[in-house]
Amino acid sequence: MAKIIHHTTLQPLADEFGLQKIGVARAQAVPSAGKLDEWLKRGYHGEMAYMANHLEKRKDPGELLPGARSVISVFLNYYQPDSEETGGISGHISRYAWGEDYHHVLKDKLYALADRMHDAVSASESRKARNDVYRVFVDSAPVMDKAWAVLSGLGWLGKHSNVITREYGSWGFLGEIITTLPFDRYDEPMADHCGTCTACIDACPTGAIVEPYVVDGSRCISYGTIELKAGQEMPAVIQENLNGWVFGCDICQDVCPWNSFQQPTPEKAFSPLPLLRGKSISDLHKLNSEEFVKAFKSSPLNRPGYEGFKRNLDAIKPS
């Protein structure tokens, strides 16, 4: 008889590994997967061709892990308040990118959590063998992480398409453990608490939130400054509305009323990197390629590469 994991053990384990929220849903085809098809059909993924790849795996966790029975979702708070150290650059680089790369930070936590939950397997099998029982994902595989966060009861999908929690707002990274083991009970999706609010829609300078819960990624400042490579020109609607942003954009989250409940993260890895403390756009303009790589090799800022980052900087006049 297969081991059954008790739901009551989840949050204490999550607390132990520095994860603020955790929930679990039955592994099944994602009920809202049709919305992904429509989003792609409208071309809202722009140059992000990877979003149209492996669609069956995105829609059904059983395609990623045969025999999957449960999907565990976690929320890791990354919020850093403005300070004198970050005052020069905080309004121009998305908060999630001030510190170390979240892929590594969160994945390390999830592997440790998954190993503990599956201790009988972890103690006797290689990592490859364990991958037949459970797998860990952090924004690096075809997983609909926002959909699973909602199905697991972590929060609801806001009109800006970010997952909002009652306790921490939307400032959080999402990750998943897909496992072949069942739970004694599963969480229920949380009700939508956006109500009639349209603050995020009204504040978006490029009109990327084309309707509640639907974002045209090809119009988003984050898309233009992160996803587009150095040789790809930003759409005019983005370039003309950068408002000082050189990497990502937090406008829709900054104006969200639920983010009045934000709390500083206890995770030290998300503290601002030394080269971002008290620095201005002008300071970043002076970086050469070697300095950039040395400073940001373990940072999300390395995503567009030095040339892509320079392109973003060049689109903004030095202060």
C-alpha cells in the first residue's frame, strides 16, 4: 500500500525550510488550460516561442511525472522595502531581481523539502531514481505554476495575472513538487478577492493588461526588458513608456491594495546585491562586460545578458 502524506505536516515542514505558504492539489489536467490556448492564439506570448512548446506537459502533470497523484505548491516571499541602500535603483529594477537568482534559492529549498517528505525513497535511491517518484520545478519547465498555486489554495489570480495572497500580497516566487504519493486531504482553490478594483489595469503604462486577468505579454515592460534578446528591438509602445525601468516592472504590484499587507522577506539571499546598493542608472551605464558578469552572474539580471542590459540602459537617458 502506498504511503499517504498527511496534510497537517505540510506547513510545519514549509516553515522549517523558510517557505511562507504551502498547499496541495490533486494531480489532474489543469481545468483552466483552455485559457492558455486562447492566450497563445492571440499572440500574447510575442517572441516567447517556448510558451507554445510542450503544451500537453503544461496542461497535465502526469505528462511530466507518470503516475502523478499530487501537486504541492509553495510561495516564497521576496519583498524588500525601499531603503537608502536601494533608493537609487529600486524604482528601475524589479524587486524580485535585487538579490540572488531565485531559481537556485527556491529549488534548493524544494529539494530539501521533497527529500524530507519522501525520506524512505530519498535515503535509498539516487536522484535519478527519485525523479520517478517526485520532481521539483521552479519556473524552468512547462508547468502552469500560477494555476497550481490557485488550485492549491495559496491565493487567487489577480487581474494583473499575478497570484495574490492575503498574508503577503503578490510579492512571492512559486514552485512545485509533483509526486506520485497521495495526501489524506487536499486544499481547495481560494475565492477571488479583487472585487471591482481596477488599479493595476489603470496604472499599466503600456496597456498590457488588456482585460481583467489577461496580459498581452508582448506589450509588457518586463517582456521588453527581460525576454527580448539584445538583437531584438523593443516594441515602440514599450520603449516609449519605460518610465525608467531597465529590468522588469513592478507598477501593477505597487498599486495593488492587497500589497499593503506586504512583509519584508527573512530570506537573506534576496537582499540587494552590493553593486545595486545606492547605485543610479548612471552608475550602471559605466559597467563593462567583465564587471557585469562578475556582479550579476548569479542574479536574474544576467537573463538578457550584458548586451541586452546595455540596450535597456541605452533606452533611458542617464540621470
